[in-house]
Amino acid sequence: MEIDAERQQKAREYARIRRRLSFINLAIGGIGIFFVLWSGMDTWLRDQLQPLGWQPIPGWFPWQILVYFLILILGYQVITTPLAYYGFVLSRRYGLSVMSLRSWLFDLLKGLVLSLIVEALVIELIYVLLATQPQTWWLWVALVLLFFQVLMANLAPVLIFPLFYKFTPLPEGELTRRLLALVDRAHTRVRGVFTMQMSSKTTAANAALMGLGNTRRIVLGDTMLDRYTNDEIETVLAHELGHHVHHDLWKLIISQSLLTLGVLYLMNVVLHWAVETQQFYLRLTDVATLPFLLLLTAAFGLIVVPISNGLSRAIEDQADEYALQTTRMVEPFKSAMTRLANQNLADVEPSPLVEFLLHSHPSIRKRLQHADDFAARYALNTSISAASLAPASSTESPGIVSNGSSTPDATH
């Protein structure tokens, strides 16, 4: 299978437009917060909400904080909704979305409600800790967020994803047996193999090992089942199992928690400076500090994202190596990457700067080169016999040396 040149042209166009939309969204948020701070709307809005000044704990004004937060976030959502709608139209234009406007709006509403609930709880947590633990609030917030990440990693497959996709068990058959055998070789357990009904929303394909502990399960998009061979699907799931074997979820949770801890500490330093030294606000728990905190979060986030993405790319590269080592199926791995690139409109070779700043996965070209390098390493190792290169669970394994082409895996 070859990279589709026409699809690649569309992929580059689509990626370029999506990046512009993201930058515009970011600019709107930044300019909006600067305007609120510059115009004095931050303190004006606080004064308008004085009737909501109930304090169950001295210095903590939960209703005032909640309403202030909702006004800011919903205002931003209203301003950026046209951009979100254009993104929806764009995905339909490029053949990635099959959703109706009604179903898209329904998903948008569900996502907004979920994010508002979580974000509002985090904001309330920050301010109650600012009132009770003004010097160490940032440490406690980081610990709570760490616990929340672990909890959501466990519950997301059974509470969150079913709100957006229908899941059904994959019927018994060769593919199910092969994937469960792959799980056994990785010395782990799963709740089963499930199909995710992606075709109701998109033409793109994906697969994942979802959950943590007793909720871990193999999930295959139905848009993958009808286009990929069993060998190709096995290599994709081997990649996902590589994350489990290498404890990548925990690595990401811990590294993200450390980055969050650093950001929160810096926010603490700047906030204390703004309140105690510059006297910009009445107190640390002044609700008018909320736009300032959001601005600090965005600014420090711009620094953290490339660091987080760099770690993620290294982890994904290790998972590719595990998939190749475990299955010894280079050609199916490459053809799976190629199909995913063609199907998902993934840019095979983005610019190095774009990849460094924005991509959580290595470029498709690099992943294909990784597979070729793997084949070359074992082709040069004469101590490895042809029999040892065959996967233990399959009698359909192709040879390891391959001259086929392919592309990236858009799975996580």
C-alpha cells in the first residue's frame, strides 16, 4: 500500500487550516482576557456580584466565584462558537465527519456541560484553598488533580466515552482470539474486546487500550474493522499494549502532574506578587483575580505543551518498538500506518517546528523509517532465524524485510 498523494495534499491543507483555527481561538482568548484586565471589567464584574457574597468559609465566596466563572467561560464560548461551527463544516468538507448539524450540536453541548462541571469544581477548589492554605494551595491543588487524573483514567471508559459513542462486544472469532492472545503475552488482563461505533460520527479510524485496572479494555473503531487485515489490527493493538507494558499511562500522569505542579507554583508566586506587592486586588481570594489566573494558565501552558508533547513522542516511539518486537510483522505495521494516514488525513511529514510544538506522536515518515530500521537490524542479525521472527499467535505472518510503504498510526 502506498501513501495517497491526493489525500496527502488534502491532509496538508486540512492541517494548515486547523492550526489557523487553533491560533485564532488562542488569540481570541488572550485578547479577551487582556481586554477584561485593561478595561477594569474584572473588578467591575466583581462589584456587580457583591450580593452573592455568602462565605461558608472566611474569604471563600462560592456563588460569586461560580457565577463569575460562568460569565467568563460562556462569554468565550459564545464568541468562539462560529469558529467551532466552521471546524465542523471543514471536517465535513474534507470527508472526515459524517455528523448532522443536530448531532454535532448535541455533542458540543454534552462536552461543554462536562467541561463546565469539572472546571468549575477546580476553580472552587483553588479559591477555597487560597482562603484556607494561602501559602501551599498550589501543592494541594496539584495533588487533587493527580488523584482526579487517576480516577478518570479508570472511569472514563464506563462513564465518559459511552456518552459520545456506543460500545458493543466484538463477536468471538479469529481477531478476538488473536488480540486476547496478544494481551496474554503482555501479561495483563482486559475486560474484553469492544467495538466503538465511530462510523456514526466520522470516517476516521482509531483503536485503543482504554481504562485502568478493572476497567481496562481493548477498543476498536468500527471504521477500522471493515478496512484492515487482522495482521494490521494486531500490530496497532500491540502498539497500544506497549503503553501498558512500559507503564506509559503512569509516566504521563506523573510527568503531567509534575508540570502542573510547576505551573501552579509559578502562578502562586505571581499571584502573591500581584496582590501583596502591587496591590492589584483586594485579597488572594478576590474573585477579580480569576481572569488573571486564566491568563497565567494560558501563558505557562504555552511553555508546557511542547515539553509534554516531546515526552509523548518518545513514549509513542517506544510503543512502536514494542509492537514491532512483539509481532515481528513489519509490513502489516507499515501498511496499517499507511491506511491510517490515508484514511484519517494525517500529514505524513509535517515541518519539524510544527511537529516539535504541536504533535504528540512522531511524524508518520519517522514511524515508517523506524519500521524499516527495525527490519534492517534483524536482517543484519544472522543469529535470528526466520522461525524466530514469526509471531507466536499467528500463522499468517509475512517476512520481516519489507519494501512496502505506509504511514502513521493515529492511535494513542
